Amino acid sequence: MRTKIGFIDAYIDEAHANSYPGMIARSRYGSEFEVVRASETTPAPGKRTLDAWCRENGVRAAASPEEVVAECDAIFVLAPSSPECHEGLAWAALESGKPVFVDKPFCDTLAGARRMFELADRHHTPLTSFSALRYAPGLQRFLRERLNEERPRFVRVHGNGTVKGFRNYGIHMIEMLVMILGTEAEDAMQSFDAESCCDMMQVRYSDSRRGLITRTPSCPFEAAGCYESGREFRIGEFDGFYDHAIEAILEFFRTGENPVPRRETFEAIRLYETGLSALERPGKWCSATGNQKQLE
């Protein structure tokens, strides 16, 4: 019998919900899982209705997130463009004891992220969230083979995306930065060029580490930097990261074991929250929000 997956979304006709059923079916675990139920809480004008989306995807519409949770074995909480909605959308799932994946960004505040994990812990609910870029082949290879050789001192991570800019796509570069440079960022500063739709966030740490995140509309993802010795490195090969990420999610559904250190998830959200605040004060350093002890 296949594991039944449910989708909980703000509005279901969005890029991730439209892509995931086919990606799940094509994955190496495709014979073990099927998407069977879906709900939306905020239908959007100009989008397909939940009933229409479900008919086209061979999925049954659910009247509420609670109905999805009751009838499924594993849950996707989607709404990738609305992290501020994730805590509310995920509430029933987090109380279920069933594995839950929350789409990127996990939450828009560190306080909200902590509440979600605390609720999941109380109900013994396996919970994870990550950017699909975490599973870029080149990045995974770097972490396996190179990161233990010497400590990186500077990293520049580049990505793309236009809709909502940093709010939608900044988490991808932030998560890669955290994976390479580690935690305990001290402050961040944002710059934005509206004419070219490009942005840049500098990140400082209390020691010698420094990070730079850049986003342009269509240039490919990449990461580069140098170690404390000055020796340089570059990380390419990002093809197929989404397929690898889907398989990582399904593996999590199978085992219930979070593949991402919680400390890294909290650090990524802490930097994301800081970056959103820094957008309101371009060119000025903003203290990274949240007490360092909250990362534990």
C-alpha cells in the first residue's frame, strides 16, 4: 500500500503544488507514495479552483487542513510565497504525529520557527524544512569532500528569481551560506537596485568569517569563496537539485528523521528575518534578530 501524501496550501494553483505530484511519481520512491488529498485556505483570483486543480491532478479536494491530516500519512505544507502563513497552515499537521515537510522559507521569524518545532516536539511529530538548493550535487559534494579540510573564511553565494525578490528567493542563498560558513552571524546589510532588479546582502560574523549573498533575475546558482589560508574554492553543478530534494523529502517521510540540523534551520530563518528587516534600511547594518541561545 502506498503512503498517502496530503497538500496543505494557501492557494493550490502555484508552482510547487503544480510540480510536486509529477516529481514524486518520477522519483525513485515514486512507487511508494501518492498524493491523494489537497486543501487551500485562501483561493486566489485568476487561479484554478481547488476542485479544478484536484480533477486535473487526480487528487481529492479536502474541506480543511484538518481533513487532509486525518486522511493522509505524510503532509506537505506549501504556500512557498507566504512564509508568514506557515505557522497557521501547519498547526493541525504539527499536532498529528505524522511527518511534516514545510516548504521554503520555513517561517518568516525565528520566534515562529521555534514555536512550530516546540509544537511538533510536544506531539512527537517529525518536522523538517529546507531549500531545495541544499541538495545541489556540487554543494553536497563540497560538504562531503572539502569542508573538513579547512575552515572557509569568506563565501559568496549567488542565485536568481524575480517575483518578490529576496522575500521569495533569499532563503535559497541563505541556506547555502549557512551550510558552508556555519552559524552565529552577527549582523547583515542589504542593498537593492530596483532598475536591474538585483539585490545584495552582506553578512558579518563575530570572528573573521564574512558572507555575501547576491541575486539577479536569471544568472545561475553558484557559490565561491576562500579558506582561512586564502586558498579559493568554487561550487558549481546545480543541475537536478529539485529531484534530489524531492527524494530527500520522501526519505524523511519514510524514516521520520530530520536530515537538517535544527540549529541550521534556526540560523537560516534568523538571517532571513534579519534580511527582511535590512531591506527597510538599505545600506545600514542590522543586528541579526534573536538571541544566539535560541539556536539550540
